[in-house]
Amino acid sequence: MNALLATTPSAALRTPLQRTGSTVYATMLATLKRKTAYLINVVRAPLLPAVLFVTMYVAYDAAGRTTAGGVDVAGFLLVGIIGLLSWEASVWASGHSLEDERWEGTIASLFLTPASRAGVIAGYGLAGIVLALPSAFVVGLLALATNAQFQVASPGAVALGLLALLFASLATGFALASLFLLTRRANLMANLIQHPAAFLCGFFVPRDDLPSWLQPLSAMLPVSHALDAFRLAMLTGADVATVLKPAGAALAAALAYAVVGTLGLRRIEYAAKRSGQLDLF
């Protein structure tokens, strides 16, 4: 249904890039409108991230640790929560986009329109990130209240870290969207991977502290590298050259996930055309 907003007659005269942009924008606005229809959803959203921050801060304090990964605990956890919010946008926004279309009964219409499926998924993902901003703000206030220490020497490095986090989130969601739909068990799969990934990405525990046999799994997640880049820029005063390596790794992994997502979408279209039922899933 969201994609149909971008397929008016005038849209047919636009370039493919313009049509994709229109699809992303229309989908994002429609998703934001739907998700904020009830004020209670907006109010309660920051509660879980805030509780997680306080819980982990108390746990570190009880253990007598004032640093994590060589940086201040409060700052470490703040960046970790921002990474967690981007991961949730990957899983429950863009990753769940096609499943939402299936649930609403509009997936057949989506595949029949000329609207970009990638644009629809990206629109869901961007809406999820926008919806996460109040949570990031609340956790930021908690971090300041607990004397979080920041060392920012290069705004460009911070921007690069955020950009890597954004692309990592959208690419991961793009890959998950088709995989979730193909399994026909989107909620089960989302819940299955959510907590292990939070551990592997280093949201609350430094990735360097993970057992050696988990390091390769951690390195396979784009958000892991993006979070490393963002932490370096925010907490250690790293410059663009230093942040470029983990940010580059994040973007490379994100590209691989985008390829997986593309192949998954093609598989869905192939299966639907072969069966003659666009609403197969």
C-alpha cells in the first residue's frame, strides 16, 4: 500500500532514480504516520533502551569497572544503544517490511506496481531510524547524567561513522526482508537473531572480549564494523583516516548484504511467477 503512493501517472515520466526516491519518501511518510497514530507508542518507545542503559551501567559499576573497551563506560554504552536502535530498525523496520505488506494483504499489489521494492524496504528502514531518534535522545540524557566522557576531534569522522551505521542498517534490513519472507516465519526469525546479534555486534560488551571462535561471526555483521567506527570517532578522538578502515569494512559488508537482498527479491519474484500466485507468501 505504501508503494502505491509513488506510482501516480506523473511518476511514470520520471527517471528510475527519481521514481525510487519517490517510493522511499512516500513509504517513509506512510510508515511514520501509521506508527505514530497512537501517542502511547511514541511515549513508550524510549523506555526499553533507557532501562537497558541503566541496567548495563549498574552492572559495570557493580563489577568495579569504569571503562569498557578502553573508553568511558557511559560513553561506550551510549554508542552501543545507538547501534542497538539501528539494529532494531534493520530487523523490525526494513527487515520486516515485506512481511508487513504480506500481513496487510498488499504484497501482490506491491509486486504488480512499477515501484522499486528496494525503495519500499529503504523507506521502512528510514522510518524506523527516525522513530528511534527520541530513544537516542533520552539515552543521551542518561549518558550525560552519568558523566559520559566524549572525545571528538573530527566532526567528519563522526559523520563517517554515522553514515556507515546508516548504510549497515539499511543493507542488513534489505537482506533480511526477503529472507524473512522466504522462511514464512518472520517474527520467529527476527526474535531468533535479535539477541545473539546484539551480543556479537558489541552493543554492551567490547567485541575484543568475545571468544576467538565468535570473532569471525561478529566480523560478518556490518553493524559491528560501523559501531567500531562510530566509537572511535566519538570516544577516542580519532580522525577520518583512522575511522576509514572500520567504516570501509562496514560498507563492504553492507554491499555483500545488499547483493544477498537482491538475490532474495529475485527468488521471491521467480517463485511467485512460477506458481502464478503473487500472494503466495
